[in-house]
Amino acid sequence: DVKVTQSSRYLVKRTGEKVFLECVQDMDHENMFWYRQDPGLGLRLIYFSYDVKMKEKGDIPEGYSVSREKKERFSLILESASTNQTSMYLCASSLTDSRYGANVLTFGAGSRLTVL
Amino acid sequence: ILNVEQSPQSLHVQEGDSTNFTCSFPSSNFYALHWYRWETAKSPEALFVMTLNGDEKKKGRISATLNTKEGYSYLYIKGSQPEDSATYLCALCSSNTGKLIFGQGTTLQVKP
């Protein structure tokens, strides 16, 4: 019954390392999203993609990039990890709509990243 | 800046108590409102997506109402159970940008 799978639940990386967070969905959804969640703050959108090879910056894209080579897979890349990127990262997907936030999101279980 | 506010931030209740919490948003930017439940170590799970003023939705002991004119939604849990312990997130889909903006969440703890 798994619908959105994130590759790692827990990661520990060092400052300056390149980090890949992978997300795969099996629902044929057009939209895919990367959020981060920090204590006391709502989920904040990093990047989203509405189609293969298409990407849009969210509210906090600095320090991140993304890749969507196949419809089912959306990767988040931290080119050079920093301690302020220690966070919980959530991937989500949804069906397309004229407004990308209109349809319900299906989330992965999250990846907790610690950068030392 | 569009702000979605949830209150209270956290809540502790006894098993069997009924409870409710609030999500407030700018009414001028409303397109849709989402509610999610996020249990520890699990994925956030969708509860409701609401679009019409006056909408009321129900899922078991959980229900939600929506007032788009005054910019708020209430989530009610009747007869809380320990398995209801979770963080409840609301999110506004903005009519202007189409973006989904999340509140900070309300964390509910139900004691047996």
C-alpha cells in the first residue's frame, strides 16, 4: 500500500557534503513537492515540480536544487550541506490542477537530516 | 505575507474529552483548505479538503467546519482517544498564487 517512498528515514552528514534525498511515488501524480519542517514553523515549500523536467522554486529554495527525470521520482539535492539545513524533509505528490495547492497531498514518511 | 495561524499550539486532554482547535486565514485569499493528521513516525495523512463556505465534513469522530467569509476553520474531535494523539495541520490554498501555505500545527496529546 506504499504510495510515496522516501529513500532514507535518518541521515547524518558533515558540513560541506553533497546530500541526495530521493522520493518515489506510485500514483502517477503530476505534481511533486519537497517541504521542510522545523519546530514552531509550518511546513515550508522548498521546490515543486508539475511535470517531468519542470521545477519551480518554493518559499525557501536557497541551498537546494532538485531533479525530476522521471514522473515518479523527485530528488532533492543539497550541494554543500550546512548545519542550518538540519531538519525533517517531507516529500509529497498530488494530481494536477489549475492551482497546485488545490488537490490533496500524499506524503512520504519523512527524512530526518542532521548536518554536523 | 500570507499567514495561516493555528491555535492552540498544543493541547493535553483526557481520554473521552471532546476537543476543538482553530485554523485562521486571510479570507480574501481563499481557494481551498486542507486538514492533515501527522502521527509520530508516520506520514501526514489527509483528513479533509474543504472548498465551500459553510462546508462541514466528517470522518468518524473527527469533523471540520469552514467559514470562508470570516477566514477560519474548526476541527472537532468527539470523545478523544489516545490514538488521536498527533499534530493536526491545516493549509490554505491561495486563490492568488495557487500555493499551499501551512499553519504551524496543533499538537494533541490524549492521556488514557
